[in-house]
Amino acid sequence: MRRTLAFSFALLLPLAACSSSGASTPAKGSTAPTVKLPSTAPTSLVVTDIRTGNGPKAANGDTVDVHYMGVLTKNGQEFDNSYDRKQSFAVVLGTGAVIKGWDQGLVGVQAGGQYQLDIPADLAYGASGNGTIGPNEALTFVIDVMAVTPAAPTATSVPTATT
């Protein structure tokens, strides 16, 4: 689970702290948003709908294609963002490929929507931390959902023909 995001974090050097003045709406994932930090570190996952999307709501097993910016909740220091790379990130929900805060927080999002995830340390990297993310760090992400692709039906859910 940690390897996917850790790999993308390792590609970037920590950047300067970002403002906490409010969230902006990027145009098609081309411009990084401004992150509005919570007044205190979250003790449970908080999902804020900044802009409502449309279409099917993401569920476990679905692939969600996103652009995102991640900052340390305590001071707004940016540690990763896909906007600067100009490449979105796809994740299959519920597979443990990302931190638990993403697996849980992206359930219900819709394409075209923008969401803020305020993630407590236990749903992020916990006591071990990860690179520039120290131990027991709460994280804040602003995420633009580019697409939600429903999971393919499984063999057990496909009706069989009878003759």
C-alpha cells in the first residue's frame, strides 16, 4: 500500500510551504490548487466536497484517476503533487495500493469533483512515517477527480445463459 505513493513521493523534492488561504479550482488538472488547512490535526478522516462532480460514485474496486496535492497538515509544507508532473494518478480503491485515508476517503467521489481529504496519521503512514513525512504526521490532500471507471463485473456476477 505504501509503495505506490512512496514511489511518487520519492520522485519529488519537498517544495516550499503553500498558503492556507482557501481552495481554488484548477482547470483540467493543469494548475495546482491552494490547500486550506484545518485548524487542528484530524483525529478521524474528514472528506470535504469542494466542488461536486457528476456520474457514478466511486466504490471499492473502481479505478479513480486523480490529480492531487499533498501537504503536511501541521504547517502546509507540500510533499507531493501530480499537477507539476502534468500526469494524473490512477488508483483502484480498496486494494491497499495507497494509504488507508485515500482508500476510504475516495469512496463516493465523482468525476469532475474536487475534494479535500484531511487524514489522521493512523490512516496515513503512522508511527513509521515515509521520507519527508515524519512519524505520526497528519496529511491534507486536495484531489481533483478526472475519471471514475467502474470495476469490471466478476465471473460470479455475470448471468449465465440457460437453454
